[in-house]
Amino acid sequence: MGGLLKKLFAGILVGVLPVAVMAEATLMKIIPMNQKSLATYYVDAHLAGSGDAEFMVDTGAGYTTINERTLERLVETKNASYVGELTGVMADGSHHRLPIYRIKRLVLGGDCVLTDVEAAVFPRDTRMLLGLTALEKAAPFVFSTNPPTLGLSNCGALSG
């Protein structure tokens, strides 16, 4: 009898687990990424008050980054507020003091809304990075290279 119960239980699990995994996957927003070179992937985004932008996905960056030009537009439209400063360690090992701003609304892939994302500000027209301060808001997340997609679990809804 014990063997029969084990088989029945195993059969139920085989039927239920794929459904549970599928249900979780349907809750995840799938954001297409654009591959620009061998190992760099970008997502399309929209910043309230600044417009459309492109962010390089960088899971090794602690902070999301924006450039000074984008910051100017965000501050003008009251869509970013100053938080403080930090000393950032760059990829080349150098240290720089960077201002940190809180961005009111960042929309990824057209319909994944993230609010109050902290971003470090880099000079001039520097490439912008989608780092962990944004990705953790949508965690758990999945970075896939084949196909190049970013799966985000905790997106806010688009509204007016």
C-alpha cells in the first residue's frame, strides 16, 4: 500500500509542478534585450520626464546609472530627487564621488513599471546601466542570453 501511495503522490506532483512553474512564469514580464556586441545586452526604457532611453543590463553593477544629460531633464520635470553621494569603484579600479538620485518612474520594455529607483549619475552622455537598484525591485529576475530576454517578476502596472 505504501508503494501505491508513493506512486499516486508522485503522479500528483508531476501534474501539479509544471502547472505551478507555468503559473509563476506567466506572472513574469518578459522584456526583450538587444545584443550589441558579444556580451552586452540592452533594454528599451522610458523615464518619466526624460523620454525613451536604452540601458545596458549590468547584473554586476550595484547601482543603476544615468548620465548628466538625462538627470537635467528629470530634475527639470521634478521626476528625480537628490538622495546623497557615494564613492563608486569603476570597472578600471578608479574611485569617484557620484551623486545619487531617486528616479520616480522607470518603465522597462513598455510595461514593467519600477518606482523610486536609486541611480548614480555619471558624466555627460555616459552609457546608462540597469543595475541592481532597479533589478532588485523586480526580483526575482531571470537574465537569459538565448533568447536574449530579461524576465522580471515584480513590475508595477502602467497607468496614465
